[in-house]
Amino acid sequence: MMNFKTLFVVLATATTGLNANPVPQGGNQGSGSGTGPFGPASYSTEGSLSSHTLYAPKNIPSGSKLPILIWGNGGCSANGLDFQGFLNEISSHGVFVISQGTPNGRGQTNSGQMKTALDWVFSGSSKYHQYLEKSRVSVSGMSCGGVEAYDLAGDSRVGNIGIFNSGLMSPADSQRIAATIRKPVFFFLGGRGDIAYENGERDYRVLPQGTPSWKGNLDVGHGGTYSQPNGGKFGVAAVRFFQWTLRGNATASQFFTNDAEATQAGWQVEKKNLNGVQVTPL
Ligand SMILES: *[C@@H]1O[C@H](CO)[C@@H](O)[C@H](O)[C@H]1NC(C)=O
């Protein structure tokens, strides 16, 4: 069987995939500059972090603080615009996003570059430094990017992990990594048709007792809804995740703690230990 990470990469880069049907790739940029109260958002770059793309609200109200999302793309792509609409949507809700890869960059990234981004946040060299809430960091990613994110789970500066259409590549990896994570891990999967379905399901199952976790499956397959304006339903769910776990928005927490909104949107959900997520409002 093909190595799973390779398969993720193949799926992200192939135009026709392994069978006759075009394979949904995830990403594909999407559109929209975000619908949130901090919007519109847009991307930029800084020379002091030359291998990444930054997403921020265009007008940040003075005195406000933005928590941080470090994001890994499908295929571990080095194009920081692959999830542009989705990441603008997140940023427009008051999050500073650092995507792996440069605008229209080529090739692949690795999790070491996520650590570089995290170190950069803490170095204070960003133009955005005064706005950054460094005590609130999520590391998340889609498909191969989710596998990258797992590599930073043990870093004490990381508060939670978001696994989008992803999961670890083998039962041994799940035991070695997922089974040891005590911080919150949220899964956003594409249902049985998602090639990462079994992997994400397995990771959810093996988390240690007590680890706060939520898992939703929306029956759209591996590509999610990222290419829809503002990231579609995955954009909505991701926004709720970050509003709650990074900004301490109690209303947004209800998307996860009370299944009604998610279920109505088509997500099949499971959750455990969510009372372990306690975040004071920013
Ligand atoms: C909190 O989240 C809810 C639901 O996502 C949203 O409608 C509301 O505007 C948010 N509140 C703040 C202060 O951002």
C-alpha cells in the first residue's frame, strides 16, 4: 500500500489522481476576504519570516489582541495562498494566521517550518508584534498539513491542535503521538469518502482519557469545502473552533458543546471532555 503521507501529497498535486475521477484537492484558494467583525482580512509577507504567508485583519482596532493560528496546507504545499478564502475568514474573526509557504510558492514544507513560525512569533520581530496574543496559539492543518501540525503538539507554546481531513499515517504513529496528547484536539473530517477518515477516527479513539476533543464528519470527502467562498462549512466550523479556544467566545463554544448547530449543518459529531476547555474572553 502506498505510504499515506505520499498519498496525501499525490492527492494534493495530481490533476487526475489515481483513478479516472478528478480527486478533490482541498485548498484551491477559494475566495472571500472574510465575514467576521475584524474583516476584511488580507495576506502579506514579512522579510523576517521569509517562508510563510501572513493573514491579518486589514484594520486592527488599536489595543486589540489577536491570538495566533499556524496553518499547514494540504499536500504540505509551499503555496501560502492555497487556503486563502478559508484563512481570510478565520482572520476576519480576530485571529492572526501564519500559513506555511509563500504566496504562489512551489514545492513542499515541513513541520520544522511551523516551529520557525512559532519562534518568530515569540522573537517579537513582526510588524504585528503589539497585537499578538502569544499565550493563545493553535497549530492546525489540512491533510498532510495536519500531520505537520501533530509534530508541534508537544511544544508548550501550543495550546491546541486542529486536524482537518487528516490523521496519522499508521496505528503505530497514532499510539506514539495521538495517544500522548493532553491538550485539546479537534477533528474536522470529510466522512467515509475522505481518504483520511480511518486515520482521523483512529486518532480520536486513542487520545488519552481526559483529553478534550471534538470530532465532526461532514459528508463531502477529502477536499472539504475550502474552495467555497470563505471556506464554506469547514470555514464556519473552524471559525467557531478558534473563536472559542483562542478568543474565549462562549457563544461559539455551543457549536461543539450542544450539537444542534453542527448537526443542522450536516456534521456528524462526537465529543469528550469539552469541559476541560476553559478560555477567558480576550
Ligand atoms: C461570539 O461568537 C458568536 C458565534 O460565533 C458570534 O455571533 C459573536 O459575534 C461572537 N462574539 C464576539 C464578541 O466576537
